[in-house]
Amino acid sequence: MNPHPYDVVGISAPVAGIVVEEGRGALPFHLIHGESLVAAAAWAAGEAGIDLLDQTVPWDLVVELEQPLLLHDPLCPMTPPDFLRRCAERAGVEDRILVGVRPVTDTVKEERVAPDGGRSLGATVDRDGLVEVCSPVVLPASVVADLLGDGGRLPATGFVALVAALRERYGADRVELVEAPPAARRVGSEADLQVLEALTDPR
């Protein structure tokens, strides 16, 4: 994992992007700083110079652009534009899949399953090797073209499942996990949203 992704010189190459709302329920339409999470995510992508596409655009047209494709999760609405842009540029230059992640800070326990099906908590898992997928996931143009053979669709729209599928298909060496700044943290509830809003309050 690269702990500091801001060491790449910008090249201002065209990059396409999609804010992936599918499968996320109503939470992307809740408000943060007076804007919906979807709108905040779209604004960040626009500020990063990403040319946003509708998720319904046919995949063959996306392939024709011959550009990296940045997938932004509206549940990570405050991901800084410069981080989005740097990930997109690296994906294009290095022909690698770039994935924004955050360190896991919560306590993680193993789950024990008894022969009778009962469940209980076991030992605490060492968090040092654990990360949480956040945003973005950036596909280089070569991967965008390759996915056309799958009927022009993503292997999954949930980012955890998507990254797992990409690692299985292209190998872990081609999928780079890049530590994202704290503002890129993912929200999964109203309580998470309140924490993120306080963290990113501009006042």
C-alpha cells in the first residue's frame, strides 16, 4: 500500500467517471453540508476534472473514449478532488487499477461457529494488515476494454465485491491499494454521516 499518493506529477489527461449509486439504498440522497451525498461526490469529481458519465451509458461507448474510468462511491462523498485526480492519473500512466482505502480503526473480532450453529466472538484480529475500501476505484483504459467481453458491465457495483473480483481476475499485483485521506472515509449510517460532517466542517 502506498501511504502517500501525492508524489505523482499531474498530466491533465482526459478521464471519464461514474458516481455509482446502484445498490446503496437511500443513504446517498441524505444531506451533508446541505447537499446530497450524490451531489457532493459529483462535485468532487467535477473539481478533479473528471468527465462524469451517466451509469446507463453503453459500455462500448465508454470503451471508445480510451480513457481511464474513475468509479466514485457516493458513500465517500467528501473524498478530496486532488486525491481522485492523482489516482486517475496514476491508473492511466501505470496501466494499473487504483483503489482508495482507509486503515481499519475499529476492533475486529473473529467469529466462532459451534457445531450446533451457535455463534460467538473469538480472538481480536490484528488490524495492522486490514484496510477498508473507500473511493475511488480507477480502471485503466485497457481494463475498461477488457470488461466489454463480459457484456460491458462491472463485476459488481459494491466496491468491496468489485475490488475482490478485480484482484481475482487481474491479480493482486495489478490492483494497488492507495491510502486515502481521512475525509474519504465511507459512511454506512446516519451516525457515520454525522461524524464525517463534523470531520469536514469548513468552519
